Amino acid sequence: MTTAVRKPRDEKLTLAEVCEELKVTRSTFYDWRAKGRAPRCIKLPNGDLRIRRSDLDNWLDDHEDAA
């Protein structure tokens, strides 16, 4: 019997996880999102947001030089 090894999919972070990592409030994140300054988000059918780990990491890299 052979077990297929699947490549791990890009982790989807909750808004709470992202806000905790960035040390910002939800309202700050929503403000950034309204202004087009937040990382790319996935909006689920229930209205919740998810952020791919790779999108957050890329967003952080892009903003590193601006600091």
C-alpha cells in the first residue's frame, strides 16, 4: 500500500490570527482594507475573512522597506 504525500496547501489565517500577529485591532485592519492597504483577503460565503500565509508574508516583505 502506498500513501500519497500531498503538498501542504497554503495556510489560511483568520482575521484574529492576522491581527494578533500584526498587533493591530480589527478596526485598524478593516480601515487598512477599506483604503486598499491590507494584505489580500478571501471573503467566505458567511462573510468571514481569511488571509493566505503567503499573501501576508509577501505584504510584510513589501512594507519592510517602507519602515
